[in-house]
Amino acid sequence: MTSPIQDTILSQLAALPEGKSIDPMNVAKAIQPERWQQILGHVRTNAIELAREGKVVILRHNKPTNPEKFRGVYRIRLRMEGDPTSFEDEVAGDED
């Protein structure tokens, strides 16, 4: 079962060409246009959950990143063939 935020993330991604990503701010604005800043943290939490389930990928600098350890500006896109499924081999210092 998905949350309304997860539904919004997945529906926005489904409307895009393959390989394109979305800005979490646009998800927040679609859900709560007047007070979108207040739910940005919830968008992040829901995006991480979708990434754990293997439905989406969190991108930093247009590259898949560990959803458990990323910081800063990010984007979300649907998982594609060739995307990493595990980040356990990630060398310390690889993330920004």
C-alpha cells in the first residue's frame, strides 16, 4: 500500500519519458501548493521508502546514490536496467 505522497511521486514519474527524473519540490507543490515547504521532509522520507522497495532511484549529480546515506539536493527517477540494487560496496567519500 502506498501513501498519497508515494502515489504522487509514482504518477509524476509515469508521465515522463524513460530515464527522466523529478524534483521533490514539484511533488510537494502538487500535494500542498500553498505550504509545500512543510512537506518536503515527508517527500524525502517517502522517496527513500520507494527506493528501498526498488521502485525508484535517488539521484545525486544525475547518478544513483545510496538512499540511506545521501545528503543535499536530489532528484527521483524510476529504476532502470543497470541501476545498482545495493550500495554496500560504496567507498567512503563517494557520496556528496
